[in-house]
Amino acid sequence: MALKGAIVVDREKCKGCGVCLVNCPTNTIALAKEVNSKGYNFAFMASPESCTGCTNCATVCPDTCITVYRVKV
Amino acid sequence: MDVNDIIKPENMVYSKTPVLTSTTMHYCPGCSHGTVHKLIAEVIDEMGIQEKTIGVSPVGCAVFAYNYVDIDWQQAAHGRAPAVATATKRLHPEKYVFTYQGDGDLASIGTAEIMHACNRGENIVVIFINNAIYGMTGGQMAPTTLLGMKTATTPYGRTKELHGSPLRITELLAQLEGTCYVTRQSVHNAASARKTKRAIRKAFENSALGKGTSFVEVVSTCNSGWKLSPVKANEWMVENMFPKYPVGDIKDL
Ligand SMILES: Cc1ncc(C[n+]2csc(CCOP(=O)(O)OP(=O)(O)O)c2C)c(N)n1
Ligand code: SF4
Ligand code: SF4
Ligand code: SF4
Ligand SMILES: [Mg+2]
């Protein structure tokens, strides 16, 4: 049984701090080249296939921008 | 498996607690204050005490904490949060009362208030954000600033001769008979944030049991004041702050 996860980032709330990225054990997240209306390069799920839904990124996000989903497959 | 098959309400395993308002925080990107606010809100949510909790916000970057955690709040003059919390708790013994204070607030101008509240063993929780600097006012030296650390008021670095040594106030407070739980934690990675959350929960539970003052220091970053990126600030903290401010429980009665 494996765990498959996915995250949804609130792009407008994200400040592009990068703390989620370095806390993701599967290198799922990257900062976008585009910016949000505040000028921040927001985080996004760059490699959706690798996310396990571990919630590490959401736990460390200072602005609580990340929602995590997980299924058993 | 397609992400759209995963992103469904029944598969949600983490989302923002409703105790945290949806107001965007004014903190700099990556600031530890936001992470700690979130953990406090999650504990309040999980304990079901939103209607029974009163926070006292400090003077410092966290002065506006009341905009982010949806509970009752008071805002104290600089350093005086433990005195305000003392009165609040004594008048409302059935409530959970906590202060949220920075190192400038708690360990400098508010030294008398925190010492005596802890010595009296007030049944309050103290959350102490030690980022080794006065963040709000532009990065001046705090009592907790490390030796050699450059700040706006120590442009050549803090020296023992001129400024004294970094103040480990948490160890001092642990020696007072009124404190029942004194711990030092951090929020730089997921494991440490989860530990900090457990410490905050224990602190709130202690105050309901009338055990005395529970004190949770969170070794934190002020990346703007430190002039580092958020990720580099966390690394710098682990390397430089942890040797002086080691994480772990100092007292647990
Ligand atoms: C009586 C008084 N003295 C000085 C100040 C100026 N002041 C505002 S915040 C602050 C220090 C804040 O540092 P800290 O408590 O470490 O909080 P941080 O911003 O780092 O979280 C000072 C000295 C004030 N507002 N009131
Ligand atoms: S930790 Fe939060 S605010 Fe920072 S980049 Fe990630 S999603 Fe954005
Ligand atoms: S849930 Fe875990 S694996 Fe998925 S993006 Fe977040 S940290 Fe990475
Ligand atoms: S100045 Fe420092 S403590 Fe204040 S919000 Fe910015 S990073 Fe946080
Ligand atoms: Mg400070």
C-alpha cells in the first residue's frame, strides 16, 4: 500500500519564503516564475507524482497557505 | 493517479484551522511568528477552548496577534503582558490565559513582570519568541543577541565587555518555584514544529490543572533583522542559536 498526496497552495496568500520547499522530503514543491499580486513567487506542486501527503510543508508554512490531501493506493 | 482524484474533501488531511482568521499576516516572508501563531490556534482548536482562551499580545512585531488568532485578546504595554495576564486569570480563573512575547519585550523591559509572575506561579502560559533581536523597531540588540552578532546597535558585533553576555532567561525562570513546565523548542522544520505544538498543548493543560506557570520558549528567526533569506535564517539559527539556546525540556513537574 502506497500513499499518494497532493497539495493546494493559496497563491495569493503565499509569500514565496521557500520554507515549505526545503521541508518537502520528496522535492515536490518549487517556486513559480510568475508572481502573485503582491509580487511574490508563489509555491506550487512542481512534481505532483512525488507527493506523499506527509503534511510537512503545510506544518512549517508560516502563512498557512497549504492544504494537503492524501489517499491510499 | 490524477491529482484531481486526490484533491477531494474526503481526502483532506491538513487545512487551516478555523481558529486562525483568514487575514493575511503582516509578518515578513518566512517569519517564525506566523508558524507559532498557527500552532497556538491548532492547540486551541483541538482542545475545544476557543471561547475560553484569552491571549495577551506584546509590543513587538506580534502586537497584532489579535488579528490572526480568533479568540479574546488584550494588548499590554511593552513587557507588561505577564502582569495583565495575572489580573485576567485571577478575575477569570476558568479561562485559559496566555501571553505571547518577544525577547525584547520579555527579557529586557519586561524582566520584572515575567520574573514575578513566574515566581508567584500564576496559572498562565507564556509563549516566548526568542529571535535574538528587536525585530519591530529595525533590528537593535536584544538581551538574547549572541556574542559577535551584528545588529543596528552593535554594528561591530556584540561583545561581553560592552554589552554583557546573552541572557538565558528561560534557565533563570526554571529555577523559580512557581514554574511547573519550562521548555525550549523551535519551528524550523516539521518535526520541531510538531514538538512545539505538543509543548504548547501541555502548557495549556497545566494551567487548567492549576500547576503554576508554564513557559515555552521558541528559538526563532527574524530573517529581516538578521539580513538573511528565510531558509538561510533557519540554517543560521540551527548553527548559531542552538549552541547557546539548546532545545529540550528544562523543567517538567
Ligand atoms: C515603553 C516602550 N519602549 C520602547 C518601545 C519601542 N519598541 C517597540 S517594539 C520593541 C522591541 C521589540 O522586540 P521583541 O520584543 O524582541 O519583538 P520582535 O519584534 O523581535 O518579535 C521596542 C523596544 C515601545 N513601543 N514602548
Ligand atoms: S512556506 Fe508557505 S508562504 Fe512560504 S513559500 Fe511555502 S507556501 Fe509560500
Ligand atoms: S505533503 Fe509532503 S510530500 Fe507533499 S508537497 Fe508537502 S512536504 Fe512534499
Ligand atoms: S522584522 Fe523580524 S520578527 Fe518582525 S516580522 Fe519581520 S522577520 Fe518577523
Ligand atoms: Mg525579538
